[in-house]
Amino acid sequence: MRCPYCKNLEDRVIDSRIADEGAAIRRRRECQGCNRRFTTFERAERVALQVRKRSGERIPFNRAKIIAGVGKACVNRPVTQQEVERVADDIEETIRAGGIEEVSTQEIGLAVLDRLRDLDEVAYVRFASVYKDFQELTDFEREVGQMLQKRTPPKAGSTAGELRAHD
């Protein structure tokens, strides 16, 4: 490791510790030339993910695009920025855990829909309307109808009137 002060290549490691919740190793080093100390971080290199668009074009994976899309769907909804970022983190982690280097925009879109369904139903419908290219009111009706069918059954003792009052 080159010393940031004198540019000498000879140093010795004084201390090593785990950093960033195990994602990195922090090393304190002492330059053999000028005896000054400096810190380095060692991280595993991540494989560059590629996204295959519908046109066949391949572009680098961009987490910010997921955040932007989910953020637009969640405008004026009770969803925090941290929740939006957690969706993007979860999708990226899932893709990387699969060990693949290329993912389609369709797979990313479906992953976003899956997470939005649990996060906020209105944001889900907003995202679905763009992602699935809704053209008519019946497209919205169909999607909402499917969502209502997949909802969990009402709690014991609830009446239909109580459910409508809370929707």
C-alpha cells in the first residue's frame, strides 16, 4: 500500500478490525519510510450487475432508478424515504444473492411490484399502471380486483361495515 504522505510502498499493519458490520476490514498502517500512520479499508469487490432492457440493450444496474420509480409511486403516501431505500436494497441484495450477473428489467419490475404490494397498495397500483402500461379503466379494475382477492380474510368478529369504515 502506498503511503499517502511520502508515497513509499513499504508499510506494516499495526491493527486490523472488522468494519461496516463485517462488510470491510479496517487496517491501521505505519509507513516504513516516514513512520506516519494511516488507515485503509479492504472490501470485497462486487460483481458489476448488468440489466437487460426490452430492446436487448445491456446497461449497468442502477439502484437510484429503483429508488426514483418507487419514490414516484409513493408520492403523498405514508411511506418514508428509508422504506423506499429498503425496497431498493432488498431487491439488489436478492439479485446479488442469486449469483447472477445479468437481470432483465421485467424481473426488476416484478420485484418492485412484489415489495410495493406489501408496503402500500396505492403505490402498488400507481407503479403497476406504468409498469404494466394500463390503457383503460378496466386495467385498473382488474388489478384492484386481483389485489382484493389476495387480501387476508377479515379478523374474527369483524363485520363488513367495520371493514368499509377502515378502507
